[in-house]
Amino acid sequence: MTSVGEHQSREILATLSRVWAEIQPLEAVRLSAERLLAVHALRAADALQLAAALAWCDSRPAGRGLVSFDGHLRAAAETEGFAVLPS
């Protein structure tokens, strides 16, 4: 990546950071991640990401989007009820 590309990426990240929601790895998120690991072919980090997404939407993912390019995470998110993007 060029220095110009890095600068542009950091500006985009700074803009996005003003509007995103961060979910802390609390006990409920950990327990949800454990359940997700038991029922889906996920790595631990992906299970935590999906568990955080479920916490964000109060476990009501219908109509909510989840962006991922990882096949296993996409499949699990779709099974859990998320609209997986990009389609």
C-alpha cells in the first residue's frame, strides 16, 4: 500500500469510527460465541464477531446486514438470520 493509500484508509476508518457501535466481550457475548462454536464450523474469532452482532441486534437479526467475505462466517450468519453482504 502506498503512503497515500494508507492515509486515505486511515481517514475512512476515522470517519467510520464515529458511527459504529462497539460490543464489549461480556459474559453474554462469550456464552453466545460458545453456542455458535458448537453449532457452526467457525473459528473462535468469527464466533465472537457473530456473537457481538447478535448482541448488537438483541438476537433479532431479521432485516439486519452482516458484512463478511469469509465463507464459514457468511454461512453461519445466514443460518442465524442475518442478511449477508455483499450478496
